[in-house]
Amino acid sequence: MNSVCSPYFDPDFDTLPERIYGPPCQVCIDNESMEGCTVVKVDSVNKQGLLLEVVQILTDMNLQICKSFISSDAGWFMDVFHVRDENGNKLSDQKVINDIQQAIGRSRASPPSQQYTNITATAATAAAAAATNSVMPTIANYKSHSKKLFPLIPHPNDQHTAIEMTGADRPGLFSEISAALADLHCNIVEAHAWSHNARLACVAYISDQSTDSAIDDPSRLASIEDHLTTVLRATTNPSGGGAASHPDVKTSELLAGEGTMTTVERRLHQLMLSVRDFETPSSPKEMNKGRKRMVTIESCDQKGYSIVSIECKDRPRLMFDTVCTLTDMQYVIFHASISSHAGYAFQEYFIRHVDGYALDTACEKERVMKCLEAAIERRVCEGVRLELCADNRVGLLSDITRVLRENGLVVVRADVETRGEKSVNAFYVRDISGNEVDIEYFSKTVKREMGPIVTLRVKNNDTSRRKPTTATASPKQSSPLSFGGMLRSRIERLSHGFIL
């Protein structure tokens, strides 16, 4: 009788993952201890970038981090997050709780993300960009994101061509970029743009108009690069002082992989950092009024840390923006304390550079403070948020932004995505002449010129301006519809409509 043999398994094989990655990550989600929030505890062997990955996961799930305590010294990562959902309540959906545990566990078991390793905007990259004052449309084939700002249906084709652009901003630039891509027979599947301190960063995902697939013809990619470079170069200062004085067009291969909304936002932070948007004041008034610093840095000589303190208005995704910036500037966060109270956020980070040293020079401290303040301000948009939904077609974004431009509205931030056959667009806009946006007039104009806009929702986000009271307002202030003001506004809008 023939004997039956079973395959042999080495007993040590079961512990191989633990010996490679360390003990498994422990994620505990407590919904009972705190009355108004859910507590997420993470214990794991530490690795560079782990804190950012955990914060990215929580941010991608649209959770508000209202308090956090972080300790990652001595090679062990221990973190506690107090989180709420979008409505400010503790988590009640068991599926969301399970997703958090699984996502953080996968993050711990996988090596650090290499998606943007070859193009991370470190301090050296930022310095090089400043030296060349470059305009950089960068093109690569890249997979579409699996998690969106809006709840989207997956794209029929998950392979698109990614374009990255940075340069000096000007009114109507985003509209010109959209029109240029439409003229090149490119369908904009998704686009995200930030404008800050006279700089623009944009990440767009396009497909071929005829095949609805990625564009891989080298000659056509070169033509797209040249065309976009020409558009961006239009802001060039002949004296050499502009950000586009020395155009630099690069093509790089990004590693394809599953991405998230925070992945795009991290890249936008890196692009803004590379063109040193933190160095240009928003306006002469901003430069001269001596506002209070949001970021301060002190030294902890006893432990060899630099203590970064942040105090600013609280908002969603704030912790992601600050942790992302410190990580991309090659600083390691060893301890941190995050809290928010009465609409204000208080953050304290104990950091060292990756080489193990604290911030020694006043110049380095000043640079870190400016970069963090810029990261906080980039996402804050003064003005009106417009949400438009329409049947998707080639040239739709170009038409929408043209209507915005012709009505004297400047796009300071844009998020454009595709949901099945629909295009979902969110724009933060302000009036080029500084007046309040006439929502009723604009809504009628959009519906008349754009036709079948399915939805048009408007939200006023401009809380920084204070309307003068009747008692204190001057005659000019109390009469915003005076003939002179109306004439000046219409002239500015008319001239703005002729910008090419």
C-alpha cells in the first residue's frame, strides 16, 4: 500500500511576517469612553512616514480629528486619535469602523508608499526650483484614484494620462489650461488645482477624445507639453523676475497604483513647495501689516528636539496638511499633541531632521515656519463655492471656466471629477474687482449659456470680510451700487473677458 505524504511546512514560516515587519499593528476603536467622539488607538513598530499614512487614512474617510496624542520614540509608534464624522458625531457605522482597522493594518504591513518618491519636493528640490523659476507641466500615465472627493462611480477606463503643472498664477489661467486641453482633443477626466500667493499648482487626468484611453504617443505628449508650456509662459516677466522666466518641461514616469484624494493633495502641497509659494506675500497689505505668526519654533536642548507650535483657526484636514508638510520636508515627528477648542486648533510637534539633528539655524527655523503657514493657508479659500453637475462631454470644463472668466470671476481652487456620465465640478471663486459675487445674476448667466446644468449649488465661504454697519459706513461704502463702482466693475470684467 502506497503511503500518503503531506507537504512539509516550516513552523517558522508562520512568524515570518512578524520577523520582517515586526509585531502586528494593533488598532483599537473605542466608542464608549468618550461621549462626543470615537477614540482610535494605534500601536505598532514605527517606520518613517507611518504617522502620515494613518492620518491620510482617517482624512480620506472624511473624519474630523479633534484631538490626538502621538509618541513614536524608541522605535515604537503609539497614537491616540479622537475623531468625529462629517456631522460632528461619533462613529456609528460598523462598516466604517472595520474599514479603519483594515486600512491601518494594511498600511502597517506594506512598505512605505513609493508613488511619488522620485518627485518628492524636498528642501533641495524647492531650492532648485527657486533657482530656475521653472514652469513644469509633467506628464505620465497613471491609474485613476479609487477614492474621490465625491462618491464616484469607477471610471470605465481606469488608465489615464496625468499632467502636473506649476507656474505663476494670473486671472483666467485655469480657464486657459482647460481650453488648451480641449483644443488638443483631450478629455479632462479629473482635475485639481490650487492657487496661493500668485502660484498655481494643478494635477489633471486626461484621456484621448476619440479612444477614451491614456495617451501614450510620445510625439503627442510632447505637443501637449509644448502647448501647455506656452500657456503658462504667458505670465513671464521680461525682466526675469517672474516665476515662468525659465520654462522647464519634464516628462517623468510615475508608478501606477491605487491612489486616494489625499495622495493628490499631498502632491499639490509638494508642487506648491517646489515653486516656493511660501515666499511671496499675498498682497502689499499682507506684507506690511505685521500679522501674528501662526507657527513658532523653540528648542528643547535637553532632549535634542525642536518644538513646533501651531495656533490657527480649526478646519477639516488641517492635521493632514501640517503632518504632510513636515514629512515632505524630511522631518521626523517623535511626539505631538493636537487639540481644538472654540474654533481654534492647537498643535505641538517635537521634531528632528531625518539626519537626527534639531533645527539649529534661524534661517532653517524661518523656512519651516513659512512652509507650514503656507500649507495651512493653501486650502483656505475666501469667496464663494460653486458646485455644478452636468452631462460629461469634451470641452465642458473649458466652457464652464470661460463663463466664470467672462463674468469677472477668478478661480482660486478647483476640484473636477467624473461620476459615470456626469461631471461634478466644485470651484472656489472670487470677483476680480474685489466686490461680492452676485450669485443670482451669475446663476441666471450660467443656466442661460451652459444649458442643461443639472445642479448649481452655491455656498458663501467668505467670512473674512466684515460688512460695514450703517452708522460707521462711509457714503461710498454704504452705496455699493453707485454709478462709479458699477462702471469700474463692468470695465474690469469686460477687459478680463479679452484675456487670452
